[in-house]
Amino acid sequence: MADVSPPFVIRPARPGDLAAVDALLARAYPALLKPDYPPSVLVTALPLISRARPELLASGTYYVAQAEDGAILGAGGFTAQAPGGAARRPGLGHIRHVVTDPHQLRRGIGAALMARSFAEARGAGLAALACQSTLTAEPFYAACGFERLGRITVPLARGIDFPAIAMQRAL
């Protein structure tokens, strides 16, 4: 029987992955978000969202998809704390900063990152996961079982708001 394992592994991110995840975000977000956001939004938002978050890399619940050659093909995970420091709701976790290399889409990387996040979140006692999806990623999250709650505006910094979709999924 042929080996059917994917050509990547999902592993917990480490602080040493900062440069690789930064490079992935800087490569992916401009290319992937361009069809769904006007230049006026991207010019202010991309510098803020296209940076790896050191606290996520060290959290133990943020993962990378690493190719056999060591390249980081994707990243994402969850936290019990909501993005932006919003009040924590018992049993509810939050999907955080998911990205896939734009040249590696539709190869199971995002789905594998979500599967790992779902399993670990269940193991941590969470009952559901919320997500602030980009307009671009809404179909991906819907395919992963998330339900659309509605359009939201995510405040990235003073005077910089980012259109998004609130979504949630039971575990």
C-alpha cells in the first residue's frame, strides 16, 4: 500500500518560528486578501495583521504546518482568550491568525491545522470555537463547520477598522 501521509507535519509553533511565520504572513495576506478588500483598507491593515504574534508562537496552542524540507506552509491555532483582550467566556475558545502559503492552497494544510486545533481545544475542555474570519476565508471556515453569525468590524488600531465575519463552531 502506498504512503498516503501528507508532505507536511503539524507541530506546535515555537518562538524560533517568528521569522518564518512573519515571512509567510507577509507573502500570503496581501495576495489572498486583495480580491476582497479595497486598497484603502489593505494599505492600513496589512502592516498590522501580517506580523506573527510572539505570544501565539509561545502559547502551545498555535501550530505550524512544516514541509519535509523545513519550510513553513501554514500556521494557525486557538486560544481561550479572545483576540484584542475581550472578556473570556467559559467554554469558548478563539481561532487565531490562520494562514496558508498562497502557492499551497487546497492541499489540506488549513484543514489539518483546523483538525489539530479542534482536537486540542476539545481536550482543553472547550465546547465551541469562535472566529473573526476575513471576507476571503469565510468559505474555508464554513467548510470546517463554522456558522456565520454576521459581519463585524475589527478595530486594529485607532482609526483602522477591518471588515470581517463573526463565525462560531461547536466542538
